Amino acid sequence: MTTPNLALPLLADSQSRKHVTVNEALSQLDGIVQLSVISTTETAPPASPAEGDRYIVAAGATGSWAGWDESVALWSGGAWLQLVPQTGWLAWDQDAGELLTYDGASGWAALSTGGSSGRPVTYNPFAKRVEAPLAADFATDRSTAGAAGSITDDAKNGLTITSTSGTEAARLIHTRDLPANWEVIEFACESDQSGVAWGSNGFVLMGAAGTFVTVGVGSNSGASPAVRVLAWNADGTYNTDIALATAIEGWSAYFRLIHRGGKIIVYHSYDGAAWTLTGTIDETTHLGGSALYIGPSACNSTTMTVTWYADDDIVPQFAGFVGAGGGTAPVLADMTLAEASSGAAIGAHVAEELLTGLSGASVTSTIAIPDRAIVLAVSTRTVTGITGATSYDCGVSGDTAKFGGTLGIAAGSTNVGAIGPQAYYAATPIVLTANGGSFTGGDVRIAIQYLLPTAPSA
């Protein structure tokens, strides 16, 4: 007798040597649970297996594995044990580095992580690959009229793209195919803006008709740095601006693209800044159909660098950037929870400020609860011990202890001031009020934790 799902042996009534059956069941269970196989391509048993080694047997198996095609072979107790998979089993393929799932009709196959499974496909087109130079992925040149330049690998940053064209509208465009099911793209770029009069450096999205959109860092006539999203005609001439000049600090930025219902929502950030909605690319209007190709793009005799991430560094569910060189990227400070094709969305946000050198009866924050925000909590931490007061309250004007009263003045004291939640209909700063005397010193970090709905953009 065996169990119905895993075929583990069962004890019989009045059975002798019960330990044999129990040990056999435990060995099978140890082989099936958290299934991780060494390889799926072997047809014959290895010469010197280690205890516990597991393989998914390839078609045409021989020797001890003959007739075991698609089964899991487990080396246990000096012999091979056949584990027959059932529909729905999962296994990690150590050799291929991918997760497999088993279907009784079609056998083992790599598990898709996007689309119907409900988990966004976070695609990093500039991810460094160990097995081949990344520049080779962008060997196909779909550049428009007048575009010229080169793209090479950089040992530290991944890709360095240099444009040798002198015309403002020209682009160096080397592209690769976009996966049909991509949902999120995340990367960072840094631009050398010497000599740039008008354009932007970053990346390009192109449709079948040859029309394209560039997203990157640029300037207006060599002025302050800005994020620019521009639409171009197939011949390389300028068409229209989607986001012309959204100011940032410095010539580098982080980008996040979210693909929903024929629209590509572009967000940007830079060191220490929250994610900001840049603009919306309409695939039909701006690309003549679906975005099919993506690649790095530099303009007007400039150089730009695409910061690369290892594939394992890209975290799904809009988790931000990991290890983005040049500083600390804003990880999880702002997150889009849901977004419609029109751009209507709901976001989760955390805004922080360190209030230093507390002085007087009260201190008002520079940051504020945004208009239409739904506040969940305002948290505090006393970073440097407070002097002059015996305690303090955290709140807003007219309700000074809204998020906590009689809070600790010793360094390390914390409070999570959870409320309602409550909606606010005007920008509202946070107020710290001293108790038992005025503030004469100390530092307190505040964090506003809130949800923020946004209206449709189209």
C-alpha cells in the first residue's frame, strides 16, 4: 500500500521490521520535497553519485535508468530510486539555472514567470551576461538617417555608447528584440552632456514602422539637466515631445517603464529622490503599434553609459533598483500597487525627513502629507537625544498629538503613529511639539506612510 499522491509506502497491520518501511518513506520524501536536480539532460547514471543526488532522466535513458524517461532518479542507500512525477510538481534545474514544472501531457518545461501567472516580467535589456559580451546583443543596427557611432562593453558599467553624429536629431540606434510579455523595465544611465544642445541620451523604443521614442537625460540648449521623452519619425526627424524637460539633479537617472494595455508608463528618479511619473508613451500614436525593439541611444557627438545589473539583481513587483552604481537608489520608497491603461493608479509611498537641531516650542517639517493622500501612519525616531523638553508630540496643526503624544526624547526612541487611515485634502506638514519646556537640541527623523491615488492621464 502507498499514499495516493507521493506513493510513499504505508505500514501494514502487525508488520514486522517497521523501520524499513518508515525509512524508505522518509528517503522518498527527502528526495521529493524542495526538489532540486543536478541535470535534466543525462540519459545514463553517473559513475560516482553522492547520496541524495537527483536527476530528471532525459529521453532514451539506458542502464539502471532505462524506461525512466521524465522521472526523477534519486541515489539513496547505494541504489537508484525512481520517483514518478505528478502534474504540478516543481523542480529547480541546477545545470540550466531555471525553475521547471511538470505536466502529465507535455512533461517538464521551464516555468514562465509572467503573464497568466500574475507576476510581472521585469525585463532588463541591459543585463550583463556571463556567456557572451553584452554588446553583441545589440549588433543589429536599425539606426535612422544620419545616425552614426559605436557601442562597446565597459568592464565596470556594462555599456558605453558614443555618438559620432553632429546633427541634433540623429541617433545611434542599436536595438534588440523586446519580449512579447514584458511588463517592467528598470535601468539607469549616465550621460556626458558636453556639447549637447538639445537632445537626450538614454535608450530608444522602436516599432515596426520605424518610428521611435527616446527616453533619457538631456537638456535645453545646454541648460540644467532634465529627463526627456521624445517621439521621432522613421527618418530621424523630430516629431513631438511626450515629456520635454522634467528637471533632475545631475546627469544620471534611474528609469522604470510599466507596460499596460498599449501604453508604456515612464517613471524616473535620481539619487535620494522619490519616483516621479515622467509621461506616457502611447504605442499606437508614438510607435505605430507595439514596441518591438529596445536599445541604448546617444545623440549629438556625446557619450553615455548604461549601468548594468546582474540578472539576479532585478527584483519583480516594482521593487526598485539593486546595486545601481554611483549612489543609493530609492528602493521601495514609492511603489505602484495597481495601474489602469489610462494611467489611473494607486501608489504606496514613504516620505522621510530628518529634523535637525530642534529649537523652540515646536518644529514644522519641510515635507508634507500630499493633497488627496490617504495616511496610514507617521513614524518617528529620535536620532540624537532631545534637550530642553521632557517629551514631545507628533501631529499636524490643530491636532498636535495626531500621530503620538509624550514621545521619548532619548536617542533610539521610536513610535509608529498608526491612524484611521485618514484622507487629507491639502498639503499638510508634520509638527513636533515640545512638552515640559522648549526644544534646545536634538534630531528626529519622521516618516509619512501613505497611499496616493492618481487620476487617469488619458
